Amino acid sequence: MLLRHRPPRIDDTRPATTRKGFEHLDQGSIAVLQWLRANRVDFVLVGAVAEAVRGSTDSSGPVSIVPAPYGRNFERLSRALSAADARLRIAGDDDGETETMQIKLTPEKLGRGQLWTIRCGSHDVDIEGRASGSPSYQELLYEAARFQLAGDLSVEVASPEHIEHYSHVRRTGLSPEIRITRNA
């Protein structure tokens, strides 16, 4: 295979120069976001890194994304994950170590709409699924804001409401719902 056809790899050897206001972001997260952009993956950022981009300085966790739901995007994402030797993160042991398992992510698997917890080397990436009641990618994108994190890196970040929605789904496994009851 020619070198120009190889997908870009995660490059965390040289730290990115973040813009003012984003100095608190983890360099590993910035490297993962640059890697996704270099592989031309369309996504909306949700989760802990999205909270950090929106100003929360104490948020930490994996880069969580909702990929655009079309075939070519899933192909790009699966090719990038394969090149980065992606492994499935599974429950860890008592020492806090996370175990991984080898997995082959195809565009069809990514398109099923389930949560994928992935480790690429030392970087964690969560590919959010489409739980019942969750907003569609188009709804996320409509409400998202674009943030310029570094000179060559801009990302779509979900609205605070959608970030909280995905956080609730992650904690409980269910989409939040409002119940109105009347007392007689």
C-alpha cells in the first residue's frame, strides 16, 4: 500500500498549541480530535471533553463522539480505528486497570447505533449509540456550536442540554423523561 493511502495516526508526540481559553484541555484529547479530523470523520463532540470545551475545568474522561450516520463516514471511522489498532475497553479489575479485547469494527457494526468504548493505544474514544429517545445527529448538529480549539482544529460541540442528556444515558442506560402527575 502506498504511504499516501494510509490513514493518519494519532500523533501525541508534539503538543498542540491551544487557543486562549482552552489551555486546560488534555493534550491527549486534542491529539484524538486532530486524528479524527485528519481522517475526515464527521462528528459532534459530547461527554466530558465537550464539557471541558464548554468551560468545565474539572471534567475528565474519554473523547465521546456521535458520528454522522452515513456510510462513507462509518467507513472512514472504521478505517481510522483499524489503523490505530483499536481495542474494545471492558470492565477493569480491582486496581482500576481497564482490560481490552481485540475487535474488528466495520462500518456495519458502527452503524448499528450502540455504544462502543474503544482504546487506541493510550487514548480512549467512546462512540455513542442512538438510544431510544436520544436526539438524532441532525438535531445535535443543529444545536451544536463550533469551537476553534487550536490553529488547525475546530470541532462541533453539542449543546449543554445534549451533553447532559448523554451523561444521563451513560449513568442510567435510559434517556431522561419528564413525567407530569396530577394530585387530586
